[in-house]
Amino acid sequence: MPNAASWQSDAEANADKAKELEQQLAERNQEIERLKKQLSGSKVNTAPSIKTEQIGAKTHWRTGEFTAYYPPTDTSEHAMQGNGITAKGDNLHKSQTCEGYQIVAAPPEIPFNTKLEIEVNGNVIRAIVRDRGGAIKCSKFDIALSDKSSATNFGRQPGKWRIIG
């Protein structure tokens, strides 16, 4: 029974290795718990900086980059994905506003239905987050406009924004 002896030896070696790995895992779990306690005891703000501390509170102005988009008028246009329907289901062919606010695509850190004040080239736009976009990250926003000409004329502009609700 030479094979049985070999298998017995392999099993014992594997059991020893498993015990060693379990010990390493236990040590790492202890280190994780220690770090969690250290983090919870510190005054580090781990929340994203663009969210409001309380609902309805205005945030300070931040700089941003603003572009415009529009609902496609035919299938050959690739103005936006979704064929003119926002991520929240708004039909941009019918209206580019919601609750009296201009619809915007915003970074994912800003929750849907957040109300914004945007200032571009001296004009203030009251907007609501109802859409997302692949290139919409950090402080980049895409403002829904009615047609290609309006969006092209708007172009890409620097400005500032803040959360108002």
C-alpha cells in the first residue's frame, strides 16, 4: 500500500498548510478590526464631498465644465443613448424640463432628483439631475436642450454649480 502512505502524507501536509492559512487569516481579520476602530475614532470624512450634509442645504459653488445634448431627430443621429429618454424615464422629445427645472446629466455621485444651480457665462440655470452619461464624471455636466442647433451653439463652457436641494 505505498499509495495509501503517500496519500496520508499529502493529507497531513495539506492539513498543516490549512492551519497555517487559517492563522494568517485570523491575524489579518484582527488587523482589519483594529483599522476599523481607528477609522471610526478619527474625524475623517469618508462621505463624497459633493453631497449635502442635510437635505435641502445649499452647498458652496464649485467649478465645472458644461456641455449640451438633445433628443435625436432620427435614428442616424447619435446625440445620446436611450433615444431621447433619460435614465429616469423622461422623454426629451416632449420636454427638457422636470418640475420646472432644466434636465441635466450629472456625475453618479450626485443622486437623481438633486436640484442644482448652474452659472454659465453669466446665466443662471436651475436644473434637476435626471440623467447620466458615459463621459459625465467629476464636475462635468450635460444640459438637455431642445435641438441640435441649440446644443451646438451652447458648445463646451466652463462655469460653476452648487446643490440647492
